[in-house]
Amino acid sequence: MSFGMEKVLVSWVGRTDLRARTEEETVGVGPIAQAVDALAFDRIILLHDYPKAEVKPYAAWVRARTAAKIDLQFEPRSGPTNFGEIYKAAVRTISAALDGRAKEASLSFHLSPGTPAMAAVWILLAKTRFPAELIESSRDHGVRTAEVPFDIAVDFLPDLLRERDERLRELSGAESPEAPEFADIIYRSRVMDRLIQRARRVAVRNVPVLIEGESGTGKEMIARAIHQASTRSQAPFVAVNCGAIPDDLVESELFGHEKGAFTGANEPRKGYFEAANTGTLFLDELGDLPGSAQVKLLRVIQEGEVVRLGSTKAAKVNVRIIAATNRTLTEEIAAGRFREDLFYRLAVAVLNIPPLRDRAGDLGLLIDRLLQQVNEEAMVEPEFKHKKLSAGARNLMLSHPWPGNVRELLNTLRRAAIWSDSATITVEDAREALLPSGFASRSEAFGRQLGGKFNLPDLLTEIARHYLGRAIDEASGNKTKAAELVGLPSYQTLTNWLKKYGVER
């Protein structure tokens, strides 16, 4: 356990514990007192559903054996195997005990007192929401750590771990299905809904996560949401862009260095792993790490400890890693640029963020939300004008392929707001705000490769929406004039075309 952290023992009180106070010669001191005698704790939390007349004398008896503060928590139950009641009572008690100080406490759960259902819940919580040491005690073997790897825990607790998330939320009193930690991620598409559901599921599991996706898709936003929804939410979230670190400084930045380790190392320095201790380390652009750093990163993950440059002393670190890349790591492995063993260490849970062009129904929502963000950012600027999009500008953006994804969309809206002299962003403002490469890909309608993903109806729709939107915008909404601009015979024909191609007026 880490020096300086409050050592907290949490346990249910069993019948054997209560008997030990008056029947020590027969039953021994009981599991709780045995643990208290063998291990040092700063605080002991005892859950029970016994009458006060029995528990208070027992607590005083235990208090005489330790300097730790002892808290009694009465938790009534309808039966000894009601998983729901046991789970809720345990979560409620631990959450109140930590009270936002998770990184300052080192938890231990006692498996021996109480029923098997209670032990099962302790294992579940220790491997998911509240990382903790599991201990057990007996008269024959004394007090010892119970080693329960997560994969064994999954087999040992199938009914608990495989229940639907909705049931677990009910048992734990957790947040509603809306999951507020993910509220800033705007979507309505089915593909994004599935992604967020999976991100929420993995958030409470203390396992590495690998996020794949094109540049600008929001990988760091997903990583931060996972951290906020995890049991480490009160601990640090440290984001590192691996591609921005010079190769000769990667090891120093990640693992730290001692004074004199190299020229310019005038003071000892923590690396990112130590800075993120007890929290989450987000390694963005993981595929850019040089091979030597990949080797050392693998060792840190395996051993749970770092050695600073210039030192031979290892320091324990408890870090959850979320890695992200815009590369396909399996292709990088095949090309010999990424270690296969490191990939499998990190790819326990893999999330693939779809590009914006594959998120049907999300673009309109994102345009509205990001324009709101642009307006909020500009409120403090002189001569601020609240900006809105004209119909033509909006349709132009709806038909753009957005190769730079959400990041490109946000920056385009920022530029369009700057270029616009009035409160309304026109189609010309929007067109000038689009990056040249994006506009060129739209204008080359006659040079596209046939076959593959080529779809003539989609191309015709794209062209029609673009020019219909421009016409409506340039005609200031006058449909007769707009019809003339695009060569249609009447405003009635224009109306039919607007409806056919879904152009917003």
C-alpha cells in the first residue's frame, strides 16, 4: 500500500465475529479481529444488520485491539443472499467513505465474514468500481491476500457480471441511462449510440482501452468521458500526444528522470506515468511511439512500476491506460512498426469511432451545437454579433464530406463566423471558410473513379442540394428568382425540387 494514503478496511460483520467477543476459546477471535491484529489500518468500516445491543459491545471489543477509527454502518437486509441489497449497501457505504477522496485512500475488502453473496459482491466491486485489496482469514492459515484475477472473477461471478447494464444501474443507484459523463458527445446515429453504450460499459471496468479513429473524430473526448465515468474520476487524467514528443525525450517524458541523467537534466522530474498515478493516462497517437519506448511501455504495463532515467529504483504506479491512434495498428504490426505484444496488452477493449461521413443524422445536430459553441467563444470579443447560418450555408455544410471530421467542422464554423460581416453566415461565407482540399473534392464531380463506392444518385443529390441551396440564399428566399438562377421553369418546380432533395429553406 502506498505511503501517506489512508488505509481503510471495509467488512460485513458475521455471526462468528459477534460470538468471538464472548466465546473466544471456542471460535477464536473471528475474521475481523484476526485481520485487525495482523494488519494496520487507519479506519475500519463495519456493515451489519444486527441489533445495536449486540454490535456496539463488539465494536468496543475490536476498538481495544487497534488505534484505527471504527465506524458502524447499519444496513438492513431482507435476506442473506439478496445480491441487490448487498450491492447497493456496499456501494453506498464505500462512496460515502471516500467522499471524493478516492486517490487518498487504499481500500481492503474482507471476504471471510458474512455470506458467500457478500464475498461475491466484494470481488465484483474490487475488480470494477472500487479497486481494492481482497483479504481473507482463518484459524488455520491466518490473514492473507486473496488473489482473484479479473478473468477468474468473471467466471466466479457470472450472474453478477453478465447482468444487463440497466440492472446494474438499478442495483448501484448509478446514473440514469443518459450517462451525464457522455452528455457533451452529440449524436443521434445508431453507430454512435452503439459506440457510447460500449464506452459506458468499459468505463467501470479497470482495463486498458484502445480507441481507433480518423483525426478529428473526438478520441480524447471519448477518453475523458470514460475517465469521468470510472472509479478513477477523482484522480488525475493526464493526456499525452506521443507524436509531439521528440524521439530522444520520449522515455524521459513518459517515465521521468533523475538529476544528471542526461545533459540538461538539472532537477529530478516525474514522468507522465507518475503524474497520472491512481488515475488515467491517455496516450494519444500511440502509433507514433518509437520502438525503444514501446519496449519500456510494455514492461511498465506488465510490472506496474517505472524506473526513471538515471535511476535503478523502481516506483510502483497504479495507472489505467487509454490509448488512441488514427492508424490501423494491425497494419503497423504487419509492417514491423508496432509491437504485437504491446498491442494485445492495450487492446483489451477496442472502440472504433466512425468518421463523420458515416454518422447518418449527426451532422445537423453537430452544426447547431458547434455554432452555439462558436458564439459562446466570441461573446467576449469586441463588436460581437450572434451568428446564424443561412439556408444555403447550412445546406452547403450538410453536403460537405468533412474529411477532417468534427474538428474540421468546428474550425470551418469559426472561420465562417469571422468572414461574415453580418449576423447571418451566407453560402459565400461558408464556401470561403471551407478548406481548399475539401472544396476541390466537391468540385471534381466529373473526375471521380467509377466502381467501388461510386454512387450516381448520391452524386446527383449532392450537386442538386448544393446549387438549390445557393439559389435560395442568393435570391434571399424569393423562389421565383431562385428558380431562374438554376434554370427551372417556375417556383412550383423549384418547390418540388427542394422537397425532393430535402433542402432546408
